Amino acid sequence: MLTMASCDKWDCNGDLDGMWQLMEWRDKDNNVKATKEDMIFYSFQLQMASFRKQSGGEFYISSMLEVKPEQIRIYNPATYRGDGHDEIKEMSILSIYGVPEDGIFKIQVLTGSKMELKTNAEDILVFRKY
């Protein structure tokens, strides 16, 4: 007899879930703030988001995630402190990844392969899924 074991933690964010590479980040004046050469990556799963930047040394941080139909909210960024404990950081620690201080992104485009996010300051971040 074959038995299937499973976990009840299914992806819950539709096309958002998975790993994304930042292709371009422009501010409201259309100035380029980062490109794919900056090696910035976002990952979304369940109620968690993680951010990684590989250029200039590897930086990694995770945060909590709230997803609504037209908006993403990032909050409580944390780093691992050791002994099974995280340390909550200020939102400003996420600025190198393009995450605004308020943590809010408006979803402009979201498909299985492309995501475009806009901040309240009108920065535009374009990603590809990988």
C-alpha cells in the first residue's frame, strides 16, 4: 500500500510565490537606481519574504509579508541572531533592496514570469521570475 504524506503549508500567494530577480529599479524621475547586474533577489512564500543582494558582498534578510489583491506589504525585517532567535530590524535596512520605508508596493503587473511593483514614492521595480 502506498501512503502520501503532505504538509498543509501550500503556496498561498498565487503568481507572487517563488523567486524573483530585479531587472531594473527606477525612481520617479526615471533615474536608474539598480539593474540586474546589482544581483538583487526577492523570494516570497507563505507570509514570509526574503531579500538577497550578491553584488558587493552577499547580504540576506527576511521579513514578514502581507499580500492583498493589488498590494504587498513588507514589515518586521529580521536577521538571525543565533540560538534559534531572530532580531527585528528597522525598515531602513531593506532600502538597498528597493523596499520603501513604509514597506508598501502596489502591484502593477504580476504574471507567472514578470512582476512590476510601484512604491508610494513612485519608484518602479521590474522583476523576472527564475
